[in-house]
Amino acid sequence: MKRTLLPFFAACLLLLNFACSATDASSDEGDYPSAFARQLEATRVRVDGVIAEGIRVPLPKDMAGGPTHEIHKRNWSTLRDAGALYRLTGEEKYAVFLKDALLAYADVYRGWPAHPTARSYATGKIFWQCLNDANWLVYVSEGYGDIYDWLEPADRERIDNELFRPMADFLSLENPQFFNRIHNHSTWGNAAVGMIGLVMGDDALVQRSLYGIPSAELPDDLRDDDSGRIKDKEGRAGFLAQLDLSFSPDGYFTEGPYYLRYALSPFLLYGKALAEKRPDLNILTYRDDILKKAVFSLLNQADPTGDFFPLNDSHKGMSLYAPEVVKTVDYAYYYFGKDPALLSLAEQQGAFTLDEAGVAVSRDVAAGKAAPYTPQSMTFADGPEGTEGGVGVLRAYGADKAQTALVMKYSAQGMGHGHFDKLAYSLYNETGEVIQDYGSARWVNIDQKGGGRYLKENDTWAKQTIAHNTLVIDQTSHYEGKISIAEELHPDLYAFNADNSGADAGAKSRLLSAKVDNAYPDRELHRSQILFTAPAFAQPVLIDVFRSVGTKEVLHDLPTWYHGQLLSTDFDYTTKSELRPLGSAHGYQHLWLEASGRPTGNSAEIGWFNKKTFYTQTMATRPGDEFLMVRPGANDPEYNLRRDPAFVLRRAGAATTTFASVLETHGSYSPRTEVPNEPYGHVRKLAILADTPEYTAITFGHENGTKWLVLLANENSDAAATHQFTINGSPYEWTGVHYLLQTSK
């Protein structure tokens, strides 16, 4: 067998380079930084364990989470890591193991039928869906590239022709509905075919990966099982089309941060490979540095605990510390300008990629080059041209520099993974979720729950408008709950101001405002949210003003999905002796109505407790308003839905109306001392003083006697415009969309 010394010499050169530049203690693995060396050793131990056991290549039969699925999933990481160990250490046993494993797959792959589960729009062979087959090929391609020149020609030819070329054709030519989408699925497919093509020197596969299969061969309205369109409107497909059409110009990924975290792996891995072997494409700077922008877009869509905002079909708990994000941070640092703030994230992650990027990051962390990473308030445009709405994030800081973050969603639908949740918001602080987005109805890789797939309740509940913190009209979801309508329409940003202007008397305010006039026929919804900080409040206060403008009287439902235990209301309510669903469709069929009550004055107050913190929401009300205490669980015989609480402010018989509320975070409670601190809110006398097509004014006070007036311009979003508005005989003048004026004390 041929034995080339190139990997050994390459490792020696890397070691020499690090010996000259590393500043921390060296390890037994030469002069790698100690943190990198520890990870390399941990990887060695894991792979050595698999070598001792022997590779298993069972006939695929299980869904996600099942035995054969998990064995093949473990194999892809083991084979990738074996290649990395050979590249970094020069130890030939890892190349031998990788070769033998690939030959074992080559012996059986052609003979395997399609996966027996047949539960995907694109059924795989190794796994139940082509997506996982593409995952496997992306990662195994990395390992194969590490030993390709080491292999004997006969073994290389056998692996190429019995395993990898058939797999590449299966993922593309035999499954164009998987390969030719503008979607994270196809990104994985494109990258898989392209990466193995680069390793094998197969230009035809690389071209197919870059440009897709000719779309003329596909039906015009071919769709997947999420009702997402397979064929792009412009007939484009392939990796370059993914870069052009999946991101807005500022890097926002239309499917949301959960799927951006997932899709960045093939984007970055294939991008790195193309940069090395096809420098003519300039992939790492393609489309005005779109991959760099995508990375920072992702990193800025996380809450104060590091969890990503669960927009669209998100699995909650996915965070900045996930393995894929380790790669994202390391590659962003190494390839996109060595921003020292990324080093602080890498330090928190405590893990590194097993390549030159990971070495560089670990070395510079050890050298003390890290700078604090501080996410900012910002907006992200959606759509390839940045013209299809977007997502806005406000961040403010209170006592002890505790961060509060608000995200409002006014984006395009997000393809098959999108939800009907226009102008919905969620709120976060250092404890995590305060006002939650439900995310998806899915138990990823939990075999007992539908094989880890999206459950039917994802469509009947999680995607529906009532599952989000936004207005529902006549118990019907936005766009009638139809993706065919929703994917053609979107809301728009009205105003964004994060410079802390628009307030006086030492207060600060940040504004996010958006409109949608196509979620319901002949109705405009306009939501303005302000994070307000003032000396009277220990933590930022959320001011929410939501206008609904129409000519027909309708039923308005505005839910608030809070976390925790209800403590009190300032109105009486009646609990139901018998639970009944709140409705029959659009998610209402899944809601138990547990209690209801009607406020008697012009405002209502609801308080709750969660994770040692108290919250009070005060809402302006009008005669006839009703509060519904609800919880998912109806028509859910398999207990697929979480039993999270919410209260719904219901307003009937209104054509045009405005909802206003103030949400306060206050106090604390320790179960060790059993002493509550500030368990009651401080907001008093919330009222809507004036509401016209042009202007809205609300007022609220603090129990210490301080009062504020909130002024909003509803039709002119020019930040430089001057406004004049008279309220009860008192004239007011301000510049910009909003202003908070302290009117007493």
C-alpha cells in the first residue's frame, strides 16, 4: 500500500508555526494550545473506543432516535474525526480505520433500498430522509478528503464508484425535489454533492452542486410536505442560488435563527472547500460578504441566556453553545477578520473545530485577545432584496446590568417552516423567556414522539396565530392559515429607534414599530413597542400599543403567553367546572378555557411569578372586554403539546380599536429565605388619552407619583418630522415617531 508523508509533513509545519506563535503552555500533542490539545485528546479517546469496538454498518430501518439511525449518525462524526486525527497527528491507524469503514459502506450501499419508513417527501437510504443522508455525506466528505491521497488507487476507485458517486446521484438526480429547493434541506444537498465532488476531482458534481438540476424538468408547483414551493420563481437552484435567495442583504435567513444555525454548517464547510479549490468563485466574500453577515445575524438573534429566539419552526433550547455554532464562531474569526469579540464567545463555548481555525481561536483565547461580546438593538430585513419585512430586536439594561431583550416578527412567511404570526413578539431577560414564542410542536430525535418528526399539532397548533403574542381576528389565523397566501405577502417595518432618544427626565426609550395591511381583508394592524428605562423602575418596562383599523366590527383576541404561576388579578374571574375547547379550528380547538372574567374599570392588572422574579402586566380596557385564562391540551390525546398558560384579552364588536399595556419586571423571591422583595408592581393609572388616525397618546404612572405621557405618530414615520398634537386642551410638540414625556414629579 502506498504511504505518502504529506499529512505528516503538514502536521509538522503546523506544529512549527504554532511553536513560534502560541503563548500558552504546550501539550503532549506538540505545541498546540492546551485547550485545543485537550479537545484533540478527548476526540482521540472517543475514536479509539469506536476502533476497539469495530465499525457497525447496519441495514437502515429506524426513524430519528431509533437504533440504526443513531448508529449511522454516530458514524458520520466518528469518520470525520478519524480523518481530522490523521491530518493533525499523522497516525496512520486513523486513516486505516476510515478506509475500512468506507469500504464497508461501499460493500452495501448500492444494494440498500430506499429507507423503509417512507415518511418523507424525499426518502433517504441511510436515514429516513435525504436531509440526513446529506448530513452524513457532508461530514464524511471532510474525513475522506483527509485520506484521499493516502489511499491506494484501487480502494479509492471502489469507494468513489460504489459509495460516493451513487450517493451524490441519489441525493440530486434521483431526488430533485430535495436538491433543487431554496431551503436549508437543499443547502445540505448542494454542499454534500459539491464537497464530495471536490474531493474526487469530479467537476460535473461540483457544477451540479453550484447551479442545480435544470428546473425545466420540474413541475411548476411541486411542493414538499410542509407546502413549501420546490421550484424557485426564477428557476434558480444550487449552492449559489442558496446564497443569493436564502438571505436578505444584511444576512437574515428567512427560515429564522434555528435553521440558520443548522444551515450555516454546509454554507461554511462548502464555502471553505470552495475557497481552497475554486478561488475564482470568491465564495467567502460572495454577495458583499453575505456569509459573514449571516454569522453575525445569527449571533445577534439570541436571548440573554444564549438561547436563540424560537421563531418559526424552532426547537427551544438551541443556543450559542451548540456544536454547529462552535464552527460558526471559529470560522467567522479565522476567515472574516478576527473580531476579538468572537473570542469571548469561543471561550464560553469551551470547544474548537479540529482544524486551523480552531487552533487559531484557541491560541488567541489563550493569549488574552478576547473582547466582550455585547449584542445590540437592531433590525434585520427579510427577503433576497431586503424588501419583505423583517425582524427587530430591542435590548435594554436595568439594575446590575441585567439585560432585557424584545423581538418582534414582521417578516415574510419563512417558507414551509414559517408561522402565521405577524407582529408577534416575545420577551426575554437573564432568566430566559418571559413572554414566550411557542416554537415548534416537535420532539427532535425522540423516537417515541413521531420518530422525531414534526407532529400534526405543528400545523394545527404551533403555526396558528393564537399560539403567538399577536392579534387574532374572528378566531381566524393570519392569511386564513394558508401558506399559499402567506408566502406572497408580508408586513413592513414602520419605525426603529435604538439611540435612547424620545424620552426626557433621565429616562431612555427604544422603539420598534411595524404594520401589516394584508393579514386580514380590509384591516390594518399596527404595533408599536417601547423598552423604557427610568430611575423609578429597576428593570426595563415594556410599553405596547397595538392598533387595529377596519370598517367592519370583528372579534379581537390578544393573547399573552407568559411563563410561570398566576399570582393575582384585580378583577374577579370564574373557573370552569368543565373544560371545553375554545373553538373548533385555527388552533382554538387545542385550547382549554379554564376561567374567564370581566374587568370593571378602565384598566386591568395581572401578576405572575417565574424563576424567582415577579411580573405585572397592566392593560387599558373598555366596557365589554373579557379575559380568558387558557392552556393547550384540548384535542391532544397523545400529550404532544406543552400545557403552558396564557391570558387572552377578548374585545367584541369593535371595528377600529387600540390595545395598550405596560409590562413591568419587579422584585424577587428566594425559597431559601422565604422573603419576597417587591412582589407588587408599581405601575398605576394606565389609560389611552387620545387615539386618532394620526396620533395615539397613552399615560401611566408610578406609585411614587411620577407620571409619563407616551406620544406616537401613526402615519408619518420620518424620524426628522415634527409633530403637534393637542390633548384635552394641552398642546404637545415633538420630533420623531415617538416621545415619552414625564408630566409630574
